[in-house]
Amino acid sequence: MSGLPNAPQFRLAVKAGVAAGRVFELNQDVVLIGRSQRCDLVVEEPELSRQHARFIRQGGGYLLEDLGSTNGTFVNGVRLTAPRRLQPGDEIRLGPKTVMVYEPVVFDAEATVAVEPAATVRPATVRSGAPPPRPELRVVGQAPSAAAGEAPAKKRNWLLIGCLVVALLAVCFIAGVLWYIDANYLWCTVFPFLAGCP
């Protein structure tokens, strides 16, 4: 569709959800979408799974595959149960709120492209065997920073451990008291209402 080597041929125009109005270009062979910061397209929608779905480049277009998400992936209102080839204009819904349209990227062949003068262009160094750098994550919506998300989790863990220690100490104390009462034959002294006590 274009003479540019890595130019995207398709994009996702988000129509509803926290990312409404955004456009994501599909420019990789495999594109993961979900809430996880490890996804290529990050959408901070609580109803999306961490790794909700993936787009797979195949034959000049993309397949869409649901990755076992809780709230489902739909194409034109039909829930995906297997990978599906997308057609331009397909409406994709991730969970109950995020709606996007799969559409081709239209290039203007007449557009002017600014290029630096040849004298200032330096050849790029290519390391063989080294993987290309992963593209920067695109975060949509308001996402708490990683440190802010870890602090409440650590606080909950310490609170849980503290409660377990207190419960264990209480059980040990009660067991110790009962052992002392039994070892010194103090049942009737401590519990005079028991059957068999004078």
C-alpha cells in the first residue's frame, strides 16, 4: 500500500471507552492489547484482561484472537471463539465498553516529506543477531504508577502476616492456659460449673 518499509497499513480507531478518540496504528507482526504494561497497546479499562487479545499480521491484513479474556472479544457483535480475519470497517469490542474500528491507513502520495540534507545524515550501525528495540508502550486512560500500585499490595501483605501472627499467638496462649489448668488439676477451680465438680 505504501513504499515506506515499516509503514502501518491498518489502524484501530477507538470509538468508545477510556481511549475514545485515539487511533492506534498496527505496525508489528503481533500486537498485544490489554491492561498489562507489557502489552503493545495498553488500555486502562478495568473490564479488560491483562492480556485481552492479539492482532496477528497475515497475508496483507490482520487476524484477531481473544486470549481467554473474561469479558470477551467481539467482531461485529459476534464473540470470538477462534482467530478471525479482520476486514476493513469491522467493529471490534473488547469487554463491555471499549469499541474500535479496524480501518486501512490511507497515504497521500502527493504529500511532501521533509528530509535532512545528505551531508548531515549518518549511517546507522546495525548489530546482527540483536533484536530490534521494543516500541514504547502507549498508555491510555489514567494508570497509577508502578510504585503506587505496589505500595498498597505490600501493605496488604504485611497486614495479613500481622493478623496471622496475632492469631497464632492467641492460639498458643489459649493452649498454654488450658495445659496449665489440666497439669495442676484446676478444672473445678477455674470452671466450677462443669459437670462432676463438687
